[in-house]
Amino acid sequence: MNYLAHSYLSFSEEQIVGNMIADYIKNSERDSLPAEIQKGIAIHREIDTYTDQHPIIHEAKKVFQPLVRLYSGAFVDVSMDYYLANDSHIYSETEWKQHSEKVYDTLFKNEALLPESFKSFLPKMASDDWLYNYRYEWGIKFSLQNVLYKAKYLQKDIPVFAAFLEKKDFLGECYQAFFPELQEHIKRQFS
């Protein structure tokens, strides 16, 4: 769900593809993909594992836990993309736009390798520019609501965006403390 972080923490175009589609690929399907795409899938899974086990993320989950219980991690993941999209220490606003366009171009160029479930929403993702628009409150509101709609056992009117806004500064502090550690961990493991 945190597509921007997964696209950013990739070191080649093929890894971008693997990192973006990892949640849509079964383990039995991995072996049929090119090695660099498989590496992207491995990066995605390491990002998820590292994030889920990190103490800062455990604190950030407390923002959403009263509302969504076990789903809190998914809402934290999406929230982190808001702060990443606004992180001018990594990219300027123009560079984030260029990054987003590169990701969409890369995915469309490799469309034959994409699972149908991912391919079905890629045109909407690109036309609505999800990756770049994470930088706006309305963009992250849309993404948080999208997670809520996809969650089977949650009511669709839970005020997750209101919780995000209420704890926006705290979540930003969590991002600032956590993301550099995640970035360093992934670089050590995969670059």
C-alpha cells in the first residue's frame, strides 16, 4: 500500500517492477520472473518485515489501533508515504514528480510481466498520479480511505483520516526517526 516507499527503495527499473508487484505475486510465480524483478520482490518483503518489527512503527501504530486494531500497520505504511513525498532532503518537488513518472513508465514498459490484479488499476494509478499526490493531504486521505475500503472486516466510515490529521506531527516525527534507518538497512542488504 505504501507504493512510494517501495518504488523509491529500489535500485534498478526491474527492481521497481518487483517491489511494486510483490503483494500481487504468489511465491510459486516468482521463479518465472527475471532475476532482478525477483530481487525487487525480495526488497519489498524485507521492507515490510523490517518495518513491521521496528519499535518506532509500533509507536506509530498506536495512532490507528483504537480505530482499526490489527490493521493499524497498513494505515501507518500509507501515512509514511505522505512524509516521504514531502521529504525535500531526498528529492525536490520536481524530482518527486520525475520519480513518479519514471515509475509509471517503467511499469507500463514491463506490462507483460505484471499480474492482472495489478495491471487492472495501473492506468488509474498513473492518470491520478497516486505516487506524486501522496504529498497532499487530499491524496493521503484518498489512500487511507482506499485501505479502509479494501479491509474486509472494517466499517467504511471509520475516521482514519481524522486520526492522521490529529497526530500528523507525531507521525512526522516517527517518519523522521524511522525512514533513514529503513533506507540504510535496505542499502546494506541489497545495493
